[in-house]
Amino acid sequence: MPQDSYLLKMLDLDLHFPRYTAFDPLVPVWCVTPRTPRCLHRFFDTSPLSPSGRYLAVFQLPFEDRPPQPKETGRVCLVDLQTGEEKTVAETMGWEPQLGANINWGGSDHELFFNDVDPTTWKPFAWKLDPLTGARQQLEGPVYHASPDGRWLVSANLTTLRKTQPGYGVAIPRDHLPFRPGPLEDDGFYLTDTRSSITRLLISIADLLARANPKLDMESPERQEIQGFHCKFNPQGDRLMLSLRWFPAKDQAQWDLFAKNYPAVRFAWFTMKVDGSELHCAVGPEQWLKGGHHATWFPDGQRLSMNLNLHEDGMRFAQVRADGSDLSLIHEHALGTGHPTVHPSEKYLITDAYNFESVAFSDGTVPLRWLNLETGLERAIVRIPTQQPCEDIVMRVDPHPAWDRTWRYLTFNAFVEGTRRVFIADMQCLLD
């Protein structure tokens, strides 16, 4: 358990935050952004709670009815869970509506990382902010995910994420980006040293394709548009998982392929040590073609979990080792949905659901699904509204259930009382 995690145990959330009681949750749940509308936390692989557990960092959208345009600003907000105080600690142009500004905590409550954009160059970069004093340092490169100790930031090229799927990077004018098909040698995944602020190209797309073992089978790479996307440190901070996406190139650049031509997109997950060694293609396109999504690290930092139609009989929860071996189902029968995470005990799995999935309810609410992997027993621990008036899929509300560093508290998003809000559930009563 992390140092100073006792702070979170000592907090009485009932003092400052209203309980969420709709549909009789099986665990205590609080709305922790009751006075700040349009808020979301980052993703299912990143806790918005600070290392001590006292502070919650969330992103506040300026609006909820449309995607952002370049130069439009949102806010980085801090909630003191001990006093109930909510305040804006920064404004930024470096955001999109699914992950906000990619807010990540570092190794202490004095390190908060988030993206911004220089509108004179349209170059994205990250800030290192002390949210308690206001001191900040501009870093050379952007952040997608921070190492657990806050020493390193990893990111793909955030300006090209919208080639396949908007919502995860930054908004810049598309005419500022060159059309560059093929496996690039000068673009890929970047590593930023948060002490020196210096960023370097950790591994290029060309190197990923050339060095991975086993090799990735890609047809005519020179005739593909290829981009990096998700990238994540494991909980130990010594390995990375890197997502690659590609589709056939045409005479000019293409955008929003998920909406315009989803079947044309191919996917692969790579893993490697942070020093560049032990590079593997863990899940190649031959598996993704069956149907799959939302991979992340197991707590042991050696395996990946994801939704995968492994046997082509429906989506299930699957696992694979970082080198691509031992690909198998986590559970034989449970339907794979949403954003799954395995608890360190490996006895439990938590996930959410999309409104279109069969486990969702017909009234715009979805369950947080709690699965006992030993007994097969599944329970809906919380039922929450996620349907919102804006029909643009980029503006959807995903719960993204994320564990804190003690693996006791769960943070998630919902759409309650006409706006996006962030919630915390105390899972202690369900943990052995």
C-alpha cells in the first residue's frame, strides 16, 4: 500500500459530498463533484486520486453539446476530499472530450501532469503542476500516461489520434498536419523526462514493425497510414504497452475512420521494457479482427487483459502474457463489455458497459459489473445513468471505472442531474 494512503482511510466523505442512492447500490457511493458541472476523470487505467488519497483531479469541459474546436479551453480542477473545497488550478487548450487533458498524478500530491497546446505552433506539450502551490514547469513533450513514480511521461503523436478516433488527444487544425503514409522513422512513441523536461523519440513506428518478436503481419506497410494510439506503463513502471492502428492510404489524409470506415482499421498491441528491450507484438491484427477492445495491464505487470472474441462465439474477458504467449479467457462464460480491470487478488474483475451492449438497461443506465472469477457470481454493484442529450458519439459518457492506488476505492463517471459528474465508491465490503 502506498505511503500516506492512510489519509484516504481517514476521510469521511459524508461530511462534504452527497450519497448516490439511486437503484440501491451495493456499496457506498458519493458524488464528489456536486457543485462543478461537466466534469470527468481520465480513464479506466488511471486513478484521479492523488498518491495520498486526499485530492481528486478532474477535467471540466466548457460545454457538453459538441466536440471542441482548436483554441477552446477547458479547466483542470482539484477537489479536496478532506475539506470539500473545489477549485480550478489551470486552464488548457490541450484536451478532447473522452480523456480531457490526460490528467495524471506523479509520485506525490505536488506533481500533476496535463496537456496544453501552443497555438502559435500547434505543438502539444505537458505541464508539470504543483496544484497545492501553483508552481509549474513546461515540459517539452505531451502526456498520455505517467509512470507510477512520475519520472517519465509516454505519449504517441497526439495530433494524429483523430485519424481513427477523436476524443483522446488534442484539437488542432488538420491543415497543419502533413500527409505521411508508411512506417515512419521519425514518429511513433515519445518519452519525456519530467526532471529535465527533455523529450525523445522512444521508438519509431518503423522500429516497432522491424524489431517486434513475433513480427507483425501488415500488408504493404508503405501503402498504409499508421499511427500510435494508447500507451501505458505497467504498475511497476518498467514496461510499456503500445497500441498501433493503421488503414489503407488514399491520395490524401483520412480522418475519423471509426465513423467513416471502421472495418478498414487494423490494430495491434506491443509491449516492451522502458529501455527498449524485449519488444513483442502481444496481440496482433489476426486476433483483433475477431472483435476486441480496451486492453490494459494486469496488476502483476506481466500480463494484459482485454475484451476479445477469442473463439468467435462472443466477446469475453481475455488475458495474454506480455510476449504474446498464453492467450486465453479469464472467464469462460462472462460477456466481455466496457473497460475491464482485474483486481490484484485476481479473484475479482470490474467493468462497465456501453448503452448499446446487452447488459445495459433500457432507460439510459448501465451497471458497474462486479465479477467473482472463482465462483462466476456477477453483481451490478452500481447502476448509473450515462445517456446524455448530445448524440455525437465523441461526446458519449463512459464510466471508466478506475481503482485508486490502495485498490479499495473506485472512481467513475456518470451523467446525473443533467450534467457529467464524478463519483467514488468504497469497495471494501466486497473485498476479502
